[in-house]
Amino acid sequence: MLAIKLQRIGKKHQPSYRLVVAERRSKLGAPPVEDLGAYDLRTKQLSAKKERVEHWLKTGAQPTASVWNLLVTHKLASGKKIAVKMNKPEVAAQPAAGAAPAEQPAAQPKTAA
């Protein structure tokens, strides 16, 4: 299945992305089917070929959630944004502010034998 997704290009700490049509499960370095435009993350500018984006959406290429939100923001597609779920690291459970701290047994003094 084809997908419209972002392919990262640019130097370290200077990310920019290409908007491409590629196989959904292809590696990021694989050559895309078609290059649709570019997105500069630092300036938040999207330059894309509107006709080709519409063509691929009608053909059945599924955009990723991030790409769909970009297309909706820049009015290249109509619809609602999709909530992008990111994996957050789990934080160790801490007792509630009003709860008493757990009691730990007192250390037993060593006796000389």
C-alpha cells in the first residue's frame, strides 16, 4: 500500500523534510515513488504540488497522521486533524500528596558474638 509520508533530509540539528509517496513499509532510505514537495520545520513552511497531492489522495495513498495534519493546516486537504499519539516514558509511581509515607522497618543493630 502506498503512503504519503515525510522523509527527513538536512544536516544535524537542522531538520527539513521531503513530502513523498512511498510504500508504507519501505525503509526511509528507499527511493520514493514520487516527490511531492518539501516541509521546513524551522520556518513551518510547506511547499507542495497541490494537484499531485490531490491525485494521490484520490488514488488511495494513505497519508500518515503527521502529514494529514500538515495538509489540513496548509489547506491542501479538508477534514479534521488526527491526534498524534507519542510514546511517553513511564514515570515511577509516587505516593499521593496526602497519603502517609510507607513505613520501612528499622535497621537492626549488629551485636558482637
